[in-house]
Amino acid sequence: MAEPVNLNQARKARAKQDAKAAAAQNRVRFGRSKAERAEAQAHARKADSQLDGAKREP
């Protein structure tokens, strides 16, 4: 005979597993180190300054 299953515990376990999967996806999508963020920000600042330097004033 099968063991009885506590449905409340099963529901909570499934929700916890889904939350862990979502967290893993977010780590892949948004997870960057501080150095990587700083490098991207410096690159964006340099590109902005080069673009501003190339503008022609009427």
C-alpha cells in the first residue's frame, strides 16, 4: 500500500523548487560581478564622451 502524502507539504515543496529554478534563471540573466558592471559603465561613459566630441555646433 502506498504511503499517505501530505498535500500541504507537497504544495510547499513544489513552490520551493519553482522558486529555486526562477532564482537560477535570474542569476544567469542578471548576475554580473562588480568589476564587469564597472567595466561596462566605463565603456558607456567613453562612448558618450566620444559621441559628444564628434557633435557639430551650428
